[in-house]
Amino acid sequence: MEISGLKPVDNKKVTLKDNLKFILPSILGVILFMIPVKHNGDITIPIAIFSSMLVDFLGDYLVYIITGTLALSAVISLITTLLKPKFIVNNKFLNSLFSTTPLWLTARVLGGIFGVLAAFQIGPEMIISGDTGAFVLHDLLTVLFSIFLFAGLFLPLLLNFGLLEFFGALLTKVMRPVFKLPGRSSIDCITSWLGDGTLGIMLTNKQYEDGFYTEREAATISTTFSAVSITFSLVVINTVGLGNMFVPFYLTVTFAGIVAAIIVPRIYPLSKKKDTYYNGETKKIDESIPEGYTSFSWGYKKAIEKAEENSHIKEFFVDGFKNVLDMWIGVLPVVMCMATIALIIATYTPIFKILGLPFVPILQLLQVPEALQASQTLVVGFADMLLPSVVASTTITSEMTKFIVAAVSVTQLIYMSEVGGVLLGSKIPVNIKELIIIFIERTLITLPVIVLIANFIY
């Protein structure tokens, strides 16, 4: 059966089967990753529901499974680096999984050590405390482990069956001039917005490795569009006791985030990133619409072609399982290491309080009440996204200042306990120095915007 009204793909008539290869997997991917549903009183997405169900099902066993994964990653990566066993080195996938640089090898080993100490509650209190290592292992990694499983398995539904090609053609005219990004990056943003920032990074990292994003585009998308989910934004505003202000709060966050997304990619360090691809080649993916096509018809044509390349069920699950292992082995240990260290600094040292002092005159200039108390919250968010709201809830009395602190914390995006750790564990070309700079830039850009809006609200 042929579908009339569509142009042929490579001189081949588009059949109903061709259409379904694109439409059915893409719809399923959209449902799993992008359709908000109400679950236990919260707005979330199906992938996140599956994740929470797995966490509940495995219970206390999950912590030990994760600890075993961290230890396995550390030990085999160490063996691979020192002994270079042939069965790993000569296997392309295993080699990419366990061969790493000295810096990331150190992070994996430390992550494994921190995980074991926190799981069995042995060692220094600052590592195994419920505010540091134990928090990362029990509260953060359990969620990431399960999200990585389901997201990794089903991510090919968004990647491999034409959805990105379709939206890429439709939205290039908006994304390219406004954000200097390809149209397909809009999917990354929506996935983060409705699901979780780490999902957006997984999607971006996979696209970067597959040659669809340049270094600059991958770094920009992951540090600009890996937005905090609606669900967690609700947690943040409730933490400061302003749950009744969620709608104006989220509208403020969205507007400030768009302002930052326009400005940050145009300044250092993102502006200096190279337009080269993962394999080192300099090329440019043609985003122009050929004569005789509309954005819709060209996007649909490219989507059909992409779906035709990926119609094997076995390859789908193999590709998905590789995604899962890559995140479990490569990312979890780095998050465990970086997040624990960041929380140790935040909990046991005055470093973040001291670093917050330069923000005092800025907050005073903007006439923010309780500027001194607010200043330390602007920096402590680098360790963990919820810390600013936790600090504000106990040290600040002004509702307007609490609103400002909560909104800024959501727009900062770079949190070492989650997004920052996942980013550093991925192939996306950003380092810790650049993340610190981007974090400060986003803070300085979004703060005045949020304060201005807060003055209208209060």
C-alpha cells in the first residue's frame, strides 16, 4: 500500500510500512520521555515512573548493586590501564568502556572507594555522612542507576527512528538564529524539561558521539538546555515554603533560562569551542531545505530514511544495552566521586560562604533583602541544586529573597552532585574549570532578571 502526497525516498515510493517504521517508535519515544502524567500526586514522565518502581522493587539491595557496579568499574578500569588484557583492548566496545584517561581513572577509583565506604559505613565521617557520601549513594545514585537503565534502553526510540531529523528540519529556523544550535537540539531541551537534566545529557552525549553535534553544539546544549525538570522545580519551591507560588516561579525560571540560553553560548568559554565533530573532522551537516520541499516534507523525508536504516529489533536492544553499560560504568563512579567531594566542601568547610561574599554588593545593589544570607546560597548550588533552598529555608525570612534564591538555583543548571558530575563523566568536551565559569555566568545573567520579576511579584 502506498501513501499518496509524499515525495519518494531515494526514488522509492513511501509505503504504509515505511511510515509506520518512523511513526510508531517515535510516538512511543515521545510518550515515554515527553508526555507528562500524574503519578502519586506529582507530574512526571513514564520513564521516571518506571525508575521509581524499580527503586521501590529492589529496595535496600539496590545500594549494594550500585556499590558492586562502582567497584567493578574501578577495578576493571585499573586492570585495563595497567595490564591491557587483550580480550578488552581488542574489543571495540569493552575498550571504549574501560580504557580512560588518568584523570577519569582516578575519578572511577575514588568513586569506587567512596561507594564501598558509604555502603558499609566504614571510614571517615566526612565521607560516609548522610550529608555527603551516604546521601550521594542512597539518594542520588539509586535514582540515576534506574533512570540510566530505562532511559538507556529506550533512548534509541528518540534517536534512531527519525524523530530528531523531523524536528531538526522543522525548528532549525528558530534554534539556529536564536540559540546558534541545530533544530534537533529542541528534543534535548524538552526531554530535560519534562523528565530530568541527566536524560538531556544522555541524549546530547549520544548525539555527539554519533557525529550529529559539534564540540561547541554539544557543550552548549548540555550546559544550557539540560534544564531542571518540572517535578524537581516543584520540590525546590516547596523546600523554601512557597509551593503556592509555583506558577509565577516556573514562568520566571523559564524566562530567565531563555535569556541565559541566548547570551551564554555567545561568550567564553562556549563561544571558543570548536565546530569539529567527535572524530576530529571539520564538517557541516547541511540544514538547508532543498527546492521543492517545505520544512515539514523535507523533515518527514529525512525521518523516513533514518527509520529505514534502523528497523532491526536486535540492533535496537543491543544499542540500548550499550547505552546503559556506558552510563553505569563510565558516569556513576564520576558522579559518586565529584558529588561526594563537592558536598564535603559544602558541609565541612567555609569555602562556599567565602566564595559567596563577592555577591553581597551585587545583591545589595539590586536591593535584595538579607543580602549576606542570600550570598552564600548563590555559590553553594554548584555542589547540589537543592542546597541553596535548604540553606535559604533555615537562614532567610524574606519571602521575596527565598523566591529569588530558589529561582536562581534552578537556572544555574551546573550542579556537581548531578548534571555536573554526569557531564564530566560523558564524552562531551567540557572540563571542571569551564563548568565553574559557566555556572558563574549563568548566575550573573539570571540573577538581575529574576530580581526584576520578583520585585513585580512582591
